[in-house]
Amino acid sequence: MTLGHQKRKPVVPLRITGTGAYLPQKVLTNADLASFLETSDEWIRTRTGILTRHVLSQGEVPAQMGVRAAERALTMAKKSPEDVDLLLVATNVPEEPIPGTAPHIALGLGLKKTPFFDVTAGCAGFIYALAMAGAMMRTGLSCTAIVVGTEALSRFINWQDRSTCVLFGDGAGAVLLERAEGNAGILGIALRGDPTKLGLLRIEAGGVRLPATVDTVQAGKHFLQMEGKGLFRAAVGMMAEATRAAAAQARIALSEIDWVIPHQANLRIIEALVKRLRIPAEKVVVNIDRVANTSTASIPIALDELVRAAKVERGQILALTAFGAGACYGTVILRW
Ligand code: ACO
């Protein structure tokens, strides 16, 4: 069957030839959380769709997860680190404030002179990094790029705050992108930001504005703070708007999308989004029940599951959409 969209050339011809993910071994169930918090499996399940989440153990760090995920993507693509000429790392939890996470992942992968840098755009970081890698490939700055999302918000949440700590999980995902002629590649990109909403999700202390002091630590200002209801409302509208804009740029109808891979923030947000876009549930990838909200890692982890389950076929259209702190949001539409 020849579809209309197949004739259109991608704005960035490329193939995702490898995907990989890594989840820490330690798993926390809702019942585990209810053993030390005033919460319940029923509350968490019905409000968020989350049943379990993976968390880093003491001594483990996000860069290790990123390295594992990238290695798996390289293995799938039958490529070695020497083939890679760009590494982008989306994360909100720098391994250290300077020099961040990307050099640690580059070191772990054994990259020598490959350029690398971190991309910080809240939970939309992976979408931004993917778009950036695509732009660099389009200009010829890169032929083979790894984009990693790695996150360990478990290290920045207050485990006594039931309104935030039940939502997040740790993990990493990665994709290997290769320039390719033909019809596969990025068809549309919409990146957006709304700085008036920067107060919806933040860690106030530890930066230049509010440096770490005994007082900031005692006041709990190094933990993630969230306005849940405001985020919920913003998230649905933002991802819907960006997806419509990316689809318009791609010159496809929303009905032509075969798979939507949304940021896994809350099952109810995902359901409201796809209802608004009139996309049937069977086209939507959901794994929040098992992994919770892994921020920048959520989309590459979900994509890796889809690919390894052999559900994606050449020529299919994928829409990846996310929102997050900042508020940054965006959608990338690509043809597999
Ligand atoms: N267990 C039991 N009760 C709880 C819990 C919990 N874990 N958390 C909150 N409650 C209580 C509240 O204290 C409140 O009690 P009260 O009425 O006595 O004051 C009651 O439940 C209702 O709380 P609400 O905040 O109104 O609950 P809501 O229905 O809004 O759901 C939730 C909260 C799940 C956080 C929702 O607002 C949400 O998902 N928002 C979006 C969150 C999100 O997407 N965050 C990440 C975005 S960016 C990124 O991904 C990094």
C-alpha cells in the first residue's frame, strides 16, 4: 500500500539504526512506598497509572545508565564507538555541575575526539536533543550520532513528600542516528517554550540564584517542587499544540501517525492528550505502569521497548512528544 506521506522527503533524512535502554535493578512498588508514606496503591494507580518504578541504588550514577543504554543502541546498529561523531545527552541531573554528564558518558563509551554536550530542557530534553542532532546531521556536522536521555530524579526528590516522590523513576534510553538517503527521517519538528510557567516545576537551590547553604538544605530547597494541577493542564495543551504544529510541518494528517510515544508523566495526561488529538489508544505507547516518569529517558525507553517487540515497521510514522520544566515542550515526527 502506498501512502501519500511516503512521497514526501524528510527534512532530515536519517535512520534510527539502534535503540537501547537501561533500568536499575532496584524496583519500588506502590506498596513499598505505602510502607513509609501516607499513600496507597489505589491512590497512586488511579491518579497516575503507575504501579512500579526503578531507582538507582547507592553508589550507582546516571552516567553509568546512559553508557549501558548507548552500548545497547550501538550493538543493535552493529556499530562501534569509533563510528560515532556526536554525542548528545539530555538530562536534568548533572553528574556534577561542571562538566555535567556528557563527558562522563563519552569516557564510559571510550570516545576519543567525538564532540559531546548536555542538553537541558526539562523532560523535553530528549526531544530537543533529537532535533538538535538532526539539525547537525542536516548541516553535515555529524553523520552518526548517539542521543541519550538519562535521569535519576530519585536523587532530587523528597522521599517524605507523597505528592512528588510517587511519580518518578530512574532509567536511561538511547538512540543511534545515521544519515541515510531515502524516505526515512525527520518529517517535522516543533519546539516550544513558555517561560511564564517556569515556576511549575523546579529545584530552587544549588545554583547561582540560591547557592547551597545550611539554611537551604534545612528548608528542603534542593528537592524537586511541583505544582501538579498546573502542570497537568499545561502538559496536555502543550503536547497537543506541538504535535499539531509538527504534523503540519510534516504535511501529514494526525490520522496518518502510526505510533505516538508521549513523555510518560501521568497516564491521565497521556489519555487526555490522545483524546484531544483523536488518536486511538492502540497507537499510543505506554509503559508508565512499570517505569513511572523517567523524565528525559522516558521516550527513548518506550521507543526501545517498541522496537525490541518488533512492532515498528519501515515507513511507519512516529510522533514523539514531551513537555517539562522550563516550561519546554515539543514534538518530533519521523518516518521509520
Ligand atoms: N497519596 C495519597 N494522597 C495524596 C498523594 C499520594 N501520593 N499525593 C497527594 N495526595 C493528596 C493531596 O494531599 C490532596 O489531599 P487534600 O485534598 O487533603 O489536600 C489530594 O491527594 C488531592 O491532591 P491533588 O494534588 O489535588 O491530586 P491530583 O488529582 O491533582 O493529582 C497529581 C496529583 C497526580 C500529581 C497530578 O496533579 C499530576 O499528575 N500532575 C502532573 C504531574 C507531572 O506531570 N509532573 C511531571 C511533569 S514534568 C516532568 O515530567 C519532569
